[in-house]
Amino acid sequence: MARITAGVASSHVPAIGAAIDNKQTEEPYWKRVFSGFEKSKDWMAKAKPDVAIVVYNDHASTFSVEIVPTFALGCAAEFPPADEGWGPRPVPTVQGHPELASHIAQSVILDEFDLTICNKMEVDHGLTVPMNLLFGSPKEWPCPVIPLAVNVVLYPPPTAHRCYMLGKAIRKAIESYPEDLNVVIFGTGGMSHQISGPRAGLINSRFDKAFLDNLSKDPKKLTRISHLEFMREAGAEGIEMVMWLIMRGALDDDIEEVRRFYTVPASNTAVGHIILENRKGAAKGKRKSKSAPKIKRAAARVTHRDVRRGKR
């Protein structure tokens, strides 16, 4: 059967994509960000997923304010990069996995989660930036991808608990798929940030680090965070972190944290990243690397001047 062996969470700051596209990754401001993902790329190269499920939010590329589904699953054969106003990013077209995606849709909908099925959609930086951070910049993405777009743009977004339970339904769907597939699931977005209004530039490292701790140790505690608390503590855009809970819900309760990275700022956003492996799944999985790396955490110092100079 198919199995989810690991979950990856990562911020998807658009300026990170611009830094990659403009070959600025070695500049001092950006080097500290990209250095935090080097060991993660090594981990991904060893993990060799057959399929990646990427949970992200669309930024008015495929969906406009006219139609915004709460959960939209990409079931197409391919997903081209979106033109976000300055031309599509120079990244490969994402190849889908229509058979597995359709199976997930049927299983999850029959479990009473209402998904919008998308047989045509473009993907923006919300998906492609985390792909770059974990897979690098290959000529072709190394595995098929199933996009899952979540509304965290227009009120009301789904609750943290709803997202966590959707993750569990996705796991059930994956495990009922007969083909032997190694699946890695991404949760993207966040961490704390606000890009407009009187609190523009807000970053709450205390909240972010507690979120990362509980993502590993006590995810059910995170499911009780309300929309208001996310906004108050993490800024208007901090609600994106509910997407990380879809990833966490799809994993075992008993996981191993193998990588963590946190730095501020990147643009005007806190960048968080974590890799969690299923203990049982990793033990059974024939593709597991010989030895899982110990938790490695990195953080960069930040000054108020750094925050102010960030441009999104």
C-alpha cells in the first residue's frame, strides 16, 4: 500500500523565490536563509518520495475573490507555474498524479470533507518556493506533486482543528491506495507576519517557536488556537500556519523530529521549517536512509533594522 513516511513544513515567502530566480542566494542577507535548508535538501535526496502532496494557499493566481474554495485538490496531469504579475517563475511545470489525487478526493469526500476538485489550475509561489527549498532548482521536479490549496485569504478560513482532521482523512486515503508509494506531505506558509496595516512587519518569535515545539510534541494543543489568537499573536497572515496542521494530522502521533530551522526576517516574514518522520513508517519503509540525522536547529540574530529593511 501507499504510505506517508514524513512531513515537511516550510514558509513560502515570495521574496525567497525572487532571490533564487535572480541568483542572489549567496548574498549576505539571503545566505543565512538558504543555508538553513542545505541539510534538508540532503535529507530529501535520501528520502526519494514517489509523490509529494503540497498544502499551500493560492495568492489570487488560480482563484479570485469571486470564487475561493476552502479546500481545492489538484487532480490534473500537470500544473504550470502562474504569472503573478511579472511573468511565470522559471521553474519546471509540476507533474501531477491524477490517479492518486482522484483516489484521495473520493476517500476524503466520502469521509465528509468537501473538496473542490480542480482538473485545471496554475500554481504560484506558495507551492513552488517550498519545492525549491527542498528539491533545489532541477530541470524537472523529481516526483509528481498533488497540490492542495487552502483558503487562508478570505474570512472565514478553516479552523486549526478542521485542518488537522483533514490531514487524518488524507492519511486514511493514502493508506487505502493499493500501489506501493512513498509519500511526503508538505505544509507551507507562515510563520508570523503581517504585510499591511498598523502592525505591518510584526514578527512574534516566541509564538513561532512554541508552535514548532508543539507541532512535534503536542499538535492537539495547536488545534485549539482560534482565528483571533492567530491574528493577535502571529499577525493577519499568521493564519497560514493552519496548513501545517494538515501535514501534522497526516502523520503518526509518534514521530521523530529530524530537522528544524528558524530565522528572521526574510522579507518581512519569520521563516520556519521542520521535518518530521513517522517512526513506524520509517522503520518499515524500504527507502529509509541508514541513519536519521539528529535534530539540528539554527537561528539567526535579528535587529529592528533588519526587520525594517525587508521588502516583500
